[in-house]
Amino acid sequence: MGRAPRKQGQQTEKGWNRRTLLVGGGAAAGLLLAWGVWPRVYRPNLNTAPNETAFNAFLKIDKAGQVIVIVPQTEMGQGITTLLPQILADELGADWRTVGVQSAPVSPLYANRLLAREWLANDWSRLAGAAGEWTIDQYATRRALMLTGAGTSLPMFHQAYREAGAAARVLLCKAAAARWDVAWESCDIQNGIISDGGQRKLKLGEVVEDAATYDLPDILPYRQAEVDRLAGQELPRLDTPSKIDGSHNFSADIRLPDMVFASIRQGPIGDAVLKSVDEGAARSVTGFLKLIRQERWVAAVASNWWAANKALDLADPVFALSGKAVDSAGIDAALEQAFSNSSGERLYAQGDPKPLEGTAIVASEYRVRPGLHLALEPMSATARITEDAAEVWMATQAPSLARAAIAKALGLSAGAVTLYPLHSGGGYGRRMDCEAGVQAALLSREMGRPVQLLWSRLEDVIQDRPSAPAHARMAGRIGRNGAIEGWSAKVAAPCAMTETWARIAHGKLPYEASAEAAGLSTRLAVAGMELPYAVPHWAVDHFPAAIGLPLGFARGNAHMHGAFFTESFMDELAHQAQMEAMSFRIQMLGGNPRLAHCLTTVGAMGGWQGGIAGSGQGLAAHMMDGACIAIMVEAGISEGKLQVGRIIAAVDGGEQINPDIARQQIEGGLIHGLAYAMGASVSYAKGMPTRAILGRMGLPRLGDVGEVTVELIRSTAPPAGLTDVAAPVMAPAVANALFTTVGRRFRTLPLTMEG
């Protein structure tokens, strides 16, 4: 017999490491008490040049007046190295032309507590309420969990950067006021100039050293004037000039004296160990230096990367794989089998969800395949190792955890490892893992000289940690008034975020993390399926599945399949109720005016025709981490290929710091979601992907996408991160549009897998 349904809000996530964080009320109380009497004070650990003055963990100013903003979040193209400095510069009153950016060192002061709460929350922490959140915050801070992801950068650090800018403004005004013998409250800073409202003026650099000696008032004043504000302006991105002229350094651009290059092979997916390699064939390549073997990988080192990769091809490494090889048929069977197991848990529930009965029952099944990351920049890192220290250059979304992993692999203390966090050429979550940095460090130690490791595109696809596949059984009941009376979602899926945490925080090998997470029921696996609609009786049940394919953090995470299931099924219910899709959704929104506003806006802008047959129009709406979005697309099949003529999006993401970057984030998410709908997935056979060339992935090209329009709805809500919210709605909107042209439902992602 299956387990009894759990009460609303319960789940079986266990603990700090998903098992031992909070194991009961008494343990929680003891942990809180112990940490409460263990006070911690953290001070900035910034390096400053002789002409620089550090004001706090987020700001340095030099004598020339240059404002150097410290950013702890990884820039992956989302614009965070412009948004956070813009917040600080606005409160400071800086001249935007004098603002620069520097990556933050590893420090507890930069811990992303918001993402830690999302990632590590469990039954007991939720039961403890504010005390549970405090416990997670302390854990994240004391472990310096500097994490970038899930659109949390802006909401996490918005207030901290406002405070940092305001504090520096007060101190600078105090220093200037002392010179002029006036009250500091009469002074202000605009466009980088301090003035007392009269004729006296000073540049920031003239008083920067004196300013650092003053104390802050008990209550920190924020800027009140609405004129000459940087917040809300479409300021140019700070990283654009260097990316245009080619001077911007990514990890593969690093060059060090006496450096050599490496390529790597890691075998098929699963528990694979190196069995044999033909070193003699590798030696025939000009520039080849050495083959370096480890238990689970082999790397070739050469004077250039082409020679290293060619040597590996000729060496023809052979790996022995333990256990059953991953294949697509096995993944599908495991998801199907999950429904028949007794491990299902009710994670969300409202009202009294009973067996759906009535005269208008709709039941459908949906499937989503694993989604590859396919970042523009393959995994790479550069390392220089000495006997008692290490330097590593890499892009990472978890620098403190990456540094710890490198230190452990080398047998060094974390303090002996200097990590230079670089911007990433994409990533979408793949840079949460740090194996390339560990491998580069081991190679450098073996060679006794700097080594730059770059994975080939083939290796990047084989060793990718895709987003989770999922299988959903949806059922709904329509009442006599055309409204939804009952809703049931049963989802079979592994949890990619749980696997990722096991790898990056606890050092588990990918196949070990996959096996350990296989039986865990968690809200992280069904995120995005908590209904925004006012359905009186609904429930979401999760059935964990053991698929054997290691999974990873991804853009949108489980929202990618959760929104596809929910919004596709909403369209089916609207059709069953004989109502047009927009009116049906708005009718069901109840007290959700922000999402209703998005829907009506996108309908008016796009010329919504009611989803009539032949219109090629489809809708989808979603809420995610404080942001609301609705989109309308016009899509169809032309010469056997999916094409999208128009995309219109209306977004309420709260108060936006830089509207132009907000639109870029939404546009990027929409195209990412379209790639998820069209391709970005592969079949697996014998533990390997069946293809690895980008041109064969079915990804959208410029000719496949028409006009894209993004409307940012003015809002007084707190700023929300917009990097992820647009990606999940694209696939269901396209699927709903295709129904009006093809006349049948597309219930599998990628949509092209259904012909």
C-alpha cells in the first residue's frame, strides 16, 4: 500500500546535507542556542592599493575619485556587474563614468542567504519559522556560501548596496562639512561632486581618506530627491566595451608565463574508471608533452590545445563502466516506474483534494526530456600550483565551495588557495560545479608549471549535468460555471538541485549524488507547480525517480517543467470548458491582480484573437520569486520546422534598476525557453549522448524567431530577479499556439520529438 498523503507544506527532505540539518525540535533548539552564544563579527577582507580607501565590503574609492564597486555574484551575461554598481552609485551620487567593478574575494559578508534558504529549507526549518530561516542564514554566512543563481542576486543584495552607497555618501559629506565648518546634513553628492548647496565643491578623491575616519549616524539616511537619480535609468553596461573590443578575459583567455594546455576525457556517464590508453600514439603529435592519468580521467598536456586534444583522440582512452549504462529508454521506464512505487509524497495541497469525479474530467500526460546547458564557453580553468600554494582562474557560481574542493584535492588549506573568479560565457547553472578547476590544479601540480584546461565541446556535452526529465499525470474537473473545481498533478522526477548540492557541498561523485537523491521527495523537484490560480481543491504529488543520469542546477530549475505542465494543462481545461484561454485564466486568478495585469497587457499588445483555430496564437503565464509574467506567441510549422513569428511579453518584476538590462534578461530567457522547446536535448544510449554537435541540437536560429516585444509594467513591488522567469513560459505558449494550427496537443519537450 502507498503512504498516506502528507499534510500541506510537509515533505521528506532531511537536514543540512538533506539529512542532518535539523532532525527534530530538540536538536533545532540546541543548534540555535549553540549558534546564538557563538557570536561572529566579519570584517571586509578587501585588498587596497596605496591610493585606495575601503569604505565597506562593497566599495572602494581612490584619490582620483574612481568608484570601485565590489561584486560577489558571477557575471554570466545577465548584467549583474552593472545592476549592483548602479544601485550603489545611485545612493552615493557618483558619476557613472567613474564607476568600475572588481570581483569579491571569498568572505562570509557575501553569502547568498536567499538562495541558501531556497536550496536548504526542509520540514523542520519551515516548522521553526523565523528561527529556521535564521539557522540557514547562519549556516550560509559561516560557510561563506557565495552562490549565484535562481534570479536571487538582485533581491538578495539590493538593500546591502543601497546601504553601502548611502553610508559612503554620509562619510564623505561629513569630511567635506568639517573642512567647510558646516553641518554635514547640509551637504550632498551629485555626479561625483560634494557640495553644501552653495558655491563650495569638492571631488570625492579630495576627502576620501578623511571620510573613512568618521562614524556613521544611528539612522542611515537614504536619498530622497527624484532628480538626477541613476536608479531607473538605462545606463550602459560596464562590461560592454571590453566584450566588444576583445579585451574582456574569460578563463580560456588567461595567459601565464611557461603555461601549457590540456584537454581531458572522462569516460561514459556513470561509475566509469580508466582502463587503458595508447600513449605511444599520443606521442606522434607535434607539441605533445605528457599524458596524465587519474582513476576516472586522463588528460593530455601539450604546447597548444589543438595538439593536446588530438593526442587524446589518438590515445583512444578506454573506460570500464560499472552498473547499467544510461539510455533514454531506461530513463523513461524509471519515470514510469516511479508512479507505481510507494514513495510518492503530497507536497502541496489546498482544500480537500478528492478523487476527481464529475461530468467534465480532463486527464493528460506530459513528458519533458533532460535539457542540456550548451553554454557558449565549455568548462575550463587555469591553474598555477606551487609546493604550498595554489592560484586558480575560473568562472564559478560557488567560489567558496570551489576553493574548498581545490584545496582538498591538493591537500592544502583553503587559505592557501587563491581563486580568481572570472566572468562566464554563459553557464545557466553549469558553473555551480567546479570539476574543471580541480582538474586544472591537479594537472598543474603534476606538470610543475601553469596549465590551462579546456574541455572539448564533445566532452562538455557528455559530462553535462542536464536539467531534470519529468513525467506528469494531470487531471482536472470543470464545474458547471466553467471554473476549475479540482486539480491534481502527479509528477515523477528526480531532483537536480539536491544532486548538485551533494556534489558541490559534500564532494560526492556525480553517480553517487544521483543514487543518493533518487528516493528523496522534495519541493525543489516540483517548483513552479504551486498554482497561482484560485482553484478550491488542488494537490501536487511528487514521485522521486532513479534515472541514473546525473543532473544539475539549471536556468529556471524545476520551473522549466512545472510551468510546461501547468500552463499546457490550463489550455486544455479552457478548451474543455469552451472558453477562450485568456478569459479562462483571468477568471481563475482571483486575488492575483499583478498576473491578471500581465495577461490583459499582453493580450492588448499582441492582438489576442481568442486562440481560435488557425490563429497560431498561444498564451502562458507564470509567477516566480516575486515576478509575474505573461507571454503571447505566434507560432507554426513551416516546411516541417517550428517557427515563431512574434513573441510578446508583459512582466511585473517590481521596481527595476535598469529597464534595458531587465528587457535583456527577459529576451534572453525567452530565447532560452524556445531552445528548450525546439532542442537543447539529446537521446542517450550505452552511457553516451547520441549527438554532441550544436548544429544538430535543433536550437533556434535568427531565421526561426521574429519580432520580440517586452513590456515592463510599472510596479512599486520590491525588485525581483528576472534572469529565470521568462524561460519556463516559452514552451507551453508555443505548444498552445501549435494546437490552434495543427489541431493536436504537443505534450512532450522538446516539441520536435513529437514530429
